Amino acid sequence: MISRGERAANYIILSLFAAFALYPVVVILAAALGPARRGGTAGLANFAAAWEIGRFGSYLRTSLAVSVFVVVVSVVLSIMSGYAFGTMRFRGRSLLFYLFMLGIMMPSEAVAVPLYFDLRSLGLIDTFWSISLPQVALSVAFGTFWMRAYFLASNRAIVEAARIDGASSWRILWQVLLPAARPAVVTLTVLVFMWTWNEFLIPLIMVTSESLRTAPLGLAFFQGQYTSGFTLLAAGSVIVATPVVIFYLFLQRHFVRGLLQGAVRE
């Protein structure tokens, strides 16, 4: 049993960490709602001004399209590859899995330049695919590790029973194992969405057209070209971050459940 003093100490420590984490958010929100130095705007008018001046509507649409594509493709591929590595035995299984792990150990900065020349030779530079496909590859590496660990820890008796009943590997995955893996899949979905939405380097290198700029990239250009006032920049930052916050809050319960269940466990 935890004593009352220990419980109080835990709450105090957690409150301090929460205040430390939320302080920058409060500062940005206060700045975004404060009076602007130029234009005389204040409050919600700052967001309208930042939206119009920074052209965030186009940037958010691009980020949303890229994020949805990357999440759907990488999560589906991760489920299938994680299932193969976690439940099947085949020649070269360990070697192939460690090749996948190179995608986790290799930072995007190390592969950005080779990727640029590869995609340029294919005529994909400054296209939707030059932003999306590299992020799918990077996300599948982690997703394979994540889902493999889950399937390794799954109930083997259920799998064997399904096989005895004549279920195929495909049916075992989608109808037997996947329903129970929903917390792990939702956690992976949230992580991939946040990583994709916040990605800055790949869009910066791969695209030059303004119509293909993502929200973080558009925010950087907004800061450098359109305004030097901190108020509108803070408002733009809030606009860019809001979709991620909404997405996380919508799936928060499943995300926390996936973490508490230890979706990654060996």
C-alpha cells in the first residue's frame, strides 16, 4: 500500500512536470491571443490574419493528404510484416528483420540526400510522392518492429486453434489477431500521424512548389517571408499544431491503453 505521504509526493512531482510541460504551450497561446504589434489585431482575429497571410489552408490540406496516405499505407504494411515476422518461420527471417531495423537506426538526415537523387532519377521530385513515399518507408520500419513484438506476445493457443479449424494465415491475421490488437494499432496510428505531420526535412528537400508545402514547412516560410511579429507567428504555430492535438485527443483512450498494455514487449 502506498502511504498518504507518498501519494501526495507523487501528485506534487507529477504536477511540477505537468506545469513544466504546459508552460511553453500557455506562453504560445497567450502570445497568439495578445495584441499584435502591426495591424492592431487581437484575440481570435490574430488567427484569421495568420490564416490569410500565411496561406495555411493550402498547407494544411497538403499535410492532411500526406499524413492520411502515410498512415494508411504504413500501418497496413506494418501489420502484415509484423504478423509475418512474429508468427511465421521462413528462411532469412532474422536477416530480413534486421534489415528492417536499419530504418529505425538510420536517421532521416542520413538518407535525405541519396533519396533526393534517387527520386530525381525517377522524375518524382516536387511531387506528392516525393514527400509521402520516404515517410512510408521510415514509418514501416518502426511499425514492423512494433507489430512484430505484439504478435510475438499474442496467444498462441488461439492461433493454433484457428489453424486446426482450417483458417488461413490471412484470415487468422484479420479476423482472429487484429481485433485484439486494436490498442497497439491505434497507438501506432497516432505515432505515425504525429511524426508525418511534424516532418520538416523531407518536404524541405523534396519540393519547391508552394502548393506542395506542408504545414510545418509553410510555417517556416511564414516566419521568414511574411511577418516578423511574434503574435502572428504564435497564431500560425497554434493553427499548425491543432490538428495533431485534436487527433490525439480523439484517440487518447486507445493510445494510452496500447502503451499500458505494453504493445512493444519482447
